Amino acid sequence: MNYRRFGRTNWQVSEIGYGMWGMAGWTGSNDQESLASLQLAVDLGCTFFDTAWGYGEGHSESLLGQIIRANPDKKLYTATKIPPKNFIWPSRREFSLDDCYPPDHIEEYVNSSLENSGLASFDLMQFHVWEDHFIEDDRWIKKIIELKDQGLFQAIGISINRWEPWNAIRTVKSGLIDAVQVIYNIFDQNPEDELLPACEEQDVAVIARVPFDEGTLTGKITLDSTWPEDDWRSSYFVPENLESSVAHADALRPLVPEGMTMPEMALRFILNESRVHTIIPGMRKSHHVRMNIAASDSGPLPGDLYNELKEHRWDRNPTEWSQ
């Protein structure tokens, strides 16, 4: 495993982190398998773990707390997220701070996450949705700094709505936050336009989420793929999205080198971007952990392949199904 400096925090974090949504929000998960996968990741050098209250209403946070307590001799970085008060993902332009993050709600859910995890503090506390105009109402930052000063967490971050990397530029440039979490992968390259330069200028850490495009870039989703009704993917991969996603993934297949898998290629593509500090693929099974962490050992892609993949940028706009 290789490590990168996490922006102004100066933390040295594993460049392959661990996204924990699938352990609580997707079908086919069980806690025993999840904990075994988490421990394997720790053993292989993973040090950054990202969860949220919204992942099973604290269930994923509970699993994170368990793995932290099981490894008292290792520095593992913990990140969670405060849900919006209206519990609507993603946020919308018309939502106000009172709709999403009034001060009393922020405090309530910071404490709830600590209780769920059994931890005394988190390393990174993030807002799970964001609108850049929230920067105009300083109640959120006053409250979050108050809680930070109490030692409840060490750094402040935001998670940017799907396909809206522009919707945080003012917040990044304000100097008030330490990290941003954004969708960045072979298809979703648009954070390079404005967001990554702003983060570099402000020394704000960048967490790349959805490196496999919700599974499309694993190469395993087909036009025949289905999910149980209560699985989030059943509402995301509507026919319109499924058909275009499979078509875009199929266009990449001829580019996958012999001896390399599409997931490895997807992760190593992101490793070419030095302004990304950690990548958080979802990993529920041990073989996923081994494969994903091995990408760090292999390093960034060769320049010619990377340049070919750059041509597969796919600019998308949010829709009703793109939660």
C-alpha cells in the first residue's frame, strides 16, 4: 500500500481507502463477512475508512467502531457524514440551511454518530449533501467549529452531490473546510475542470468516491442485471441508465490490457491523478479487498493507456434517478 498526504491535515492516508456504504445499504451483506473484510484491509495497510449515519441509520458506523477497537495499536482514520435534516439525497437548489443543516441538527447527529460507533471522536466529520449557497449562512460553520473545539472530530469535510463538482467551489475557496468527497472515475472526469484546481490551491484533501461508477466499471453489470426492490441500485439503474452505462463500459473492454481486470484499470486510472488523496471503493468481501488494495501496489497506469481512457469522459447531468 502507498500513502498520500491528506491535504492541510498532514495525515498520511492509504491511497486506497474503504467505502462502507455497501455494508448497510445494499443486499447481500452480513456483519461477520463485513468485519472480516475490514480486518483484512487493515492488515494489508488500509488506513482510511469512510462511513455515514445514513448507511443503515448508524449500522455501518457501529461496524467501524468495532474494527477500530480491534486494532488499538494502529492509526486508522475514521470519516463519517451528517445526514440532511430532511433526509433527501441529493440536495436541491431550493433547499435552505434550515432544510438540511440547522445547528441543532448538526449537533444531534454528530453525537449520534459517536454513540453508534462507540468512539470518543472521529477524524473527519462531513456533511452528506451540500449546496454551495450554504456558505452564505454562517450558522453551520459556527456550530461545526464549536463541536470540533470540543474534540469530537479533527477535520471538516463535505460530500458533493452526484455530477455536481461545481457545487462546492465557493466553499472550497472559503478556506473553511479540510476535505471534499466527490465522484471521480474514468467516466466522471469533470472534477478536473474547477474542483481539483481549487482544492490544490487551498490544500483541501480530495476523496474520490464511486470509482467503479456504482458497479458499471467492474464490467459485471449487464442489460440483464436486476436487484431486489429494497436495494438502492434497483432505483438507480433504471432502463435509461442501465443501457447507457453498459454501453459505455463495453466500449472500454478492448482497452483492458492482458492480465489486468477492468476494476484494476479503473482504480489505477484514478491513481494517475495526484490531486486525489484517497479512493474509497466499496468492499464487502475479502477477495474485493485483496484486488483493490493490490491496485496501489501496481501504481498508476502507463501514460498511453491513461491517455486513451481520458477520451472516455462522460459528462452527465443529475436526473430524478441519480440519487
